Amino acid sequence: MSELLAGIYAVHMTFAALWTGSVVFVAIAVLPTAMDGEGSPEPLSAMIGKLKLISRTSALLLFLTGGHLAATQYGASGLTGTFRGYLVIAMLVLWFVLAGLVEVGSSKLTDGFDQQKLREPARNARPFFLGATVVAVLLLLDAGIILGI
């Protein structure tokens, strides 16, 4: 493996882990805290702002690095004609779904926090972050299968 390819893999895996971990953290730590009425909207809003930054940055970097890896490792026929290629396409779709769920859930939280509300926005955002957590786990499983075959 070339040094460039190793670097691309490292960036890809680092931001995949950062993004999925951040989403799971919000779902299992931040939302229950807000739903219990603990904390205050200001710091939680700042956390969600950081999540959005991580999400958007990761989405861009994963698209660029993943696109490079797919083009150099598979080519068009390898993506559409092999099981591993289908897993790569599934991963791309799941990343888009994850980005959408995080954006909608974050928007619901931010809108509520801006109105100094805590419990209601957390309840409204919960289904989106639970869905995003499921997608994050599916992404990690997909990556593990790709690396294993």
C-alpha cells in the first residue's frame, strides 16, 4: 500500500469514527440529559453546533476520500458487479442518510434551545438521533465486512 493510500485510509477511518461516535454520544448521553431537564440550553446548543461541524466536515471528507478509494480500488465495474462494490455503494447511501438524520435532529434541538426550551426539543429530536445511531452501527458493520472480504 502506498503512503498516499495509507494516509487516505487513515483520514477516512478517523473521520468515520469521529462522526459515528459523536452521533452515538448525543443519542445516549446528551438527549437523555436534556429530556430529564438537566443542564441548560446554552451549553447543549454549543455541543450540537460542534456536532453539526463534525457531521458536515466528516461528510465532505468521507465523500472525497471514499470517492478516491472507490475509484482507485474498484472502478465502475467493480462497484456495480461485485458484492464488495455493492457494500461500498450501500455505505455511500448510509452516509447520506446519516447526514440527513443528524441535520434534521440537530435543527430540532437548535430551534428549541434557541427558545430556551430543553425537554421538548430533545423529545422531538430523539427519533432522528436513534435512527442515526442505527445507521452509524450499520455503517461500522458494513465497513467491517468490506475489510473482512
